[in-house]
Amino acid sequence: MRIKVGVIFGGETVEHEVSIITAVQAMNAMDKEKYEVIPIYISKTREWYTGDMLKDIESYKDFGLIKKYAKNVVLYEKNGNYVLQSKGLMKKVITDIDIAFPITHGTNVEDGVLQGYLQTIGIPYVGPNVYAAAVGQDKVYQKQIWGCSDVPIVNYTWFYDSDYKRDADEVIKKISKLKFPVIVKPATCGSSIGIKVAKTKKDIDEAVSEAIQYDNKIIVEEMVDNLKEVNISVLGNYDRQKVSIIEEVLSEEDFLTYEDKYLGGKKGKMGVKGKVPVKARPSKGMLSCTRTVAKLSDKTAKEVEEIAVRAFRALGSSGCARLDFMIDQKSKKVYLNEINSIPGSLAFYLWEPKEIKYNELLDEMINIGIKDYRKRSSKTHSFDSNILEGMQNVGIKGAKGGIKGKLQ
């Protein structure tokens, strides 16, 4: 019997359409002999839908058609099963699923919010848990943890939007302690949204004004001299990991832009040159980038691999993550930039050169999700005993540590 995989995507996020692209790619690549693929689309207004039409990228050219023809549902646990039930007066179970596969990007879905809901109802799911997802979405949290784990990172500072609005001069003074140029980013957004380079102190206000449109936490980092940007993917969980090839992603800008990643950049090239033929790549999602197998010395390549695994484990991540690095080509220093817990296209293009096809990668991710669920289930999370059973005539005022006019 096939495993029912509920692929969850979309959501109230600026990366909504990017998630759709990644999810449709994955659903079409899954082994249909092993899995019954059930799409679960979350609209920008947080409504959940299911239906076969959601497997077709053409359906998303008019979101109104989805609302009209797909089934509006809720996901919950019922009698030991995880069901998608229709909403409205005539409620009925549309189908059930065995495991959830979040393929989401950005705030409100990739950042632990969705994972928290799935874990609360008890359903097995693929990818990072609540903690790893939350940290994986927050560039400040990442650096704070990696800084304590001997992972090399660039000098940085961070602040809240309210800090800047309250005293911009003080924040600019703080930023000015870094070496220019600096790059200003929303701390919890992805896909290069809201990012600007400040080459001098005069550029800071414009860059910060852009970033605070998308986030209340802003991170500012020093840019690396003689920059080479490379990416690597790690597959596994805290227990076991393996690494993909290392790629270099090329851009004509100071950093890889949203246009480079998802609109094909200025030249619209694609494919990992060298080992993977360009014609094997659809011009969708992260595959639209100009990429090449990174030319690194054996020593530097080994360093990137070791740092990637160490950083992945430090966050307790799971599934298939992509880690982005910056290398100073003159000094040969390697810096970890960030982790993408659920990367665009699930970074499958980094595994095919290692002869792991996309359907095989998805299969491994699902197996890891099942193993993670079994490990979580084997731990003690609650007790059979009830400490309230023996209590009599105990109100709020009488309970130890309770509320007696004020908190104690």
C-alpha cells in the first residue's frame, strides 16, 4: 500500500510563489509507485486547500480559480488518523495522510510555526523540527549559535526596527564600527528579499529603510573581500549526514538577487555546468540561476564540507538543507553565511552530480522524517499520573505558586 504524503506549501509569506514552484517540482518528481501525493496549499489568507489541480503550476496563474474549484479543508487528528476535512455546513473527510511534507519558504511557515502545529497534532513530518526551523529562519540566531560552536562567520551587528526609529544615529554609529561595504538584511526573510548593500555610511539609511519593510529585526554584515560564493547541501539529521557537491552561483550583482534566483537574472542561464547538462534543467525556481561546479582546492573543499556538517548538527537540523558560504579568494578564509532549512527546489540540483536523482532524494527525506518521528515518539513527553487527582478544595488562591492578587 502506498504512503500518503501530504505536501504542504504556500502560506502568508513574501516567498509564497517560490514555495509553489518548489512544491510542484517535488510533487511531480515523487515516486508514484511508493507514494500517493496529496497537495495541501495554504493561501496568502491562510486558508488550506486540497485537490489534484494543485499539482499543476498553471492553476496558480489565477488564485481565484483555486478558491472556486479546490476543496477548502482543515488538517487535524481524528481517531488516530490525520485527516483533511472540508469546511462549511456539510463537513466531510476528504482524505487522510500518513506523513506531512512541508515545502514552504519564509516567515509564518518555514520558521517553526507550521512545524509546531504538525507536532502538536502528532503527525509525522519531513524536515527540521520547531527549534531548527525557527533558528534556520533567523540569521541572527544562526550566528549567535554558530559563534559558540567554532563556526567561522563574518563580523556583524543587529538591531530592531524600533531601535532605528527611536535613535537612528545610535544605530548608525553601531554599524559604522564594521568595515564597509556592509550588507543590510531582514533577519528572517529569504530569497534575497529586502537586501541592500551600503558602500558608505551615507547609504545606511536607504538600506535599513528597505529592510524594515519586511522584518522587525535587521542584521548588518561585513562583506567579504575577493568574494567567491559557494553552496553545499547536507542531507540527514543530527545523527547522520552526507554532503552534496559544492557549487558556485554566479551573479552580476554584489549578491545573488531575487531576480537571479527566480526570474533567471539578466542572462537567464541555468544548470550546473560541467557535470550536469543545462538542457536537463527546467527554467523554474533556483534552477534559473547561472551556476557552476565550484573550483576549490582539496583543502578548501574539505573545509567547506566539515563546516557545513558542523553547522547543520549545531542547529539540530533535519532533511535536506542548503548552506551558503563566502570565501575570500586571496586569504583563502572560509565563512559560513546562512542555512536554508527548506531550500528552493530542495537543492536537488546539488545531488544529481552525485548520482542521486530527485525522486531518490525525496525518498530519503521522507525516510528521515519517519525516523525522526520514531525517535520523538520513543522519548517521554508526559506522565500517566495526574498530580491533580489528590487535590481537594484547592482554588486559584490556594494553589502553591498561584495568583494571590499578583504573580508569585
